[in-house]
Amino acid sequence: MIRTRKIAEQGFTLLELMASMIAAIFVIMAALLMSRNSMSAFVDETHLSNTQLNARVGLDALAADIARSGYMASPNIAIDPNVCPRPAGVMLQSVFYETGASVKAMTPATGQASPPTASYNQPQALLPDRITIGANFSTSDAYLVSAVDSTGANVCSGTAVVLQAPSANNTAAARLLAMVSDTGDGLTNAFPAGRLLRLQSQLGASQYVLLSATAPIATVSTNNRIVLCIQGTIPYSTSGKNDPSENCGAQGFCEGCLANTVNMMRYSVASLASNTNYQWAYPDSGTAGDAIKYDLIREEMNNTGAVIAGSSFIVAEYVVDMGFAFSVDTSAALQPGGPQWLDPVVTAYTWGGNANKLIAADVTAGATTSQPQRIRSVFVRMTTRTRDADRTSMVGNGGMFLNRYLIPVGTTNTGQYARTRSLTQEVALLNLRGIRW
């Protein structure tokens, strides 16, 4: 008889399978949780890196413009001894500082919360400063004048300033004409409508007139001479026109004078939500962080201090605070007949100090303490935030540096906090060095 052996069937019991499945579920859940936390941390740090980059981009752009202060322009048109005749009601200075003035420019669109205040972001009260810089931002060239023609040179309805034609000794005009030929808008960039035009005479005196606000503004004549149309007349000073002892006016038809435009650029923390060209930057619906979005805005001002239409644009997004302080040459002014050099005494003003406001106040207001020509450097502080709130509470008191920024719910002071980054930089005003009047 043949015997057979029954081989036992091998496998897992139902209980074992269930236990292993439960264990696997716990392992997978732990892995998913770790992955989600890692992804969340990665996203948070990416947002923070973008915030840091945004602050750096904004600060670099602002610092570059501040460094240009007073370039080919009067740093204080009210008392500049080289400005003659002195125009009335023209605002021009190297630095115009308004403490806490950006809040006034914050005009939220419908549905947006009010500007950030102390109630939203205790213990720091967010009152961003505003600064305006006077310089030639259009070009680095000054152009030789051929003549000032009160009849308009057959082009303008009023006075015309005719520039000299290009030559071996007049390469600036050649560069300008080449730019016109290449881009077709070189004249518009170099001589924008309604801007100040500085005419510097052979005697070194500067006078300021306005370019025409309507066409024609600047044209190229048949003999390659650029004709600039001026509002009104050029106010020559009769007493000093031919007297080298008086630094005023111009000789003849101003042949050999130098001409360049002058601009006033203002930086503020504001919202352009009401500007139809920037609605893409302020969505009608979105996160709570977008509902109270403010940015670093650059815009050009006219000679009376009003914003020139179409000149506003966003430099950096999600900017929540900005401040300035100055270092100033406080030494005595050089007097005629006295020593021509005195060791300067440079004083650094503190952040938030009233002295900053006084030294860079509006020179057209007649304030005797306003001496922007004496500023030697500008300290800049800028704070940006992340778009989304990712923290639930405020952290300490950072003094002048905001640690976190509350994203409020509606107009209440409740909500979550976005992280912030603050950067500071000192900018030297090299165009103002040596000015001791």
C-alpha cells in the first residue's frame, strides 16, 4: 500500500492580514503627515524668501534713485545762489521728506480694509514715510543751446529753445538723434511734456522753465537741430545779463548754454487698486492678505507737487512700512571773503527724530530750517510681508522693525499674522558733497 503525506498549506490567517494592514496604514499616514508638514514648511520658507527678495528689489531701486539726488538740478531752489532769476512757486529740491505721509496716500479700493494702524499691529504703529527726490532722471547728458527764439522758431506757438546740431564736439546731440532714429521715442524720453527744463548760462547761473504740456514739445528740424517748445517766455535778468560779476541771466541768445530736464520722483507705500492699469495686482476676490495689499509706489510729480498722470507704477509688492533718517553737514556756511574750506561737522539724526522732518521740509513753504542741500546721506528702512498669514500670534516688540503683520478679518483687529522682513541701507548723496551754503 502506498502512503501519501498531507503537506500543510502555508499562508496568513485573517487576523494576521488585518494586523499587518492596520500597521501599514499607520506607517503610510505617518509618511503622508511628514510629507505634508515638509511641503507646508517648504511653501512657508519659499514665501519668506520671496518676501526677502521683494524687499531687496524695492530697496535697491529706491536707493539708486536717492543716490541720484541733486544730479543736474538745484538741491534747494529757494536759496541756491546759482539759480537766477528765481522762479516763483516751483518745487525743486534734492530731498523732500514727509513723515508718516504714505498713510494719506493709502486709498483702499471698495471692500478693502483701512490702512494698517496701531490697533491692527500693536505695539508698532504703521505710519510709512514718504520721500521725493529731485534730479535729472531722463538722461545723463546736457545739451548745448544754439539760440532761444521768442518767435517759436517756426515750430512752437511761444518761445523755443533750439539745440545745437551734432558735431565732433557735440556728441550728446548725436547720441540723442541716434536714439530718436533707433526707437522713435527718444525725444519723448529725454524731454517729457510739462517737465522742468534747466538752462545753465555761460556765467554758471541756472534758470528753470517748463516744457510745453501739449504737442509740439520737441521736434527735429530739417538741419538736424532739436527744437524744444517752452511754456511762456524765458525770464532773462536784465541787470546781470552782460555782467560777469553778477551770476545771473544769459548773454545774447543763450548760445552755448546747457539744457537738461529735471524730474521729481516720489516713493510711498500706497495702493494703486483704483488705477485701471493695475487692477491685475489687486484682485477683486482672493486671500485675506490681498484684501489689504499695499506696495512701494514710484510716481513723478510736476513743478507744483501734483502727480503726473500715467507716471505711477509698482516697484515692490506687499510693502508695509518705510522710514528714513539723514546725516547732515551741520557746520557753518562758507562766507564770501572768509576761509574757503572748513572741516565739515556731520551729524546723524535718529530714526523718527523731528530733525529729519525739518531739514528736508518743503523749501517753497518758506521754512528757514529746511536745508536739503546739507544732507550727506540717507538711511532707508523698508519692511515687506508674506502674502498669506501663517502665524497665529504676534512675537515681541521689534522696536522700529516689525516682526509680524496682522492680516485682519474685515476691519477688526483679529486674524492671523504674516511674517515680515526688514532691510536697512545707507545711501551717500555724492552730488551734494561740498555744498556749504
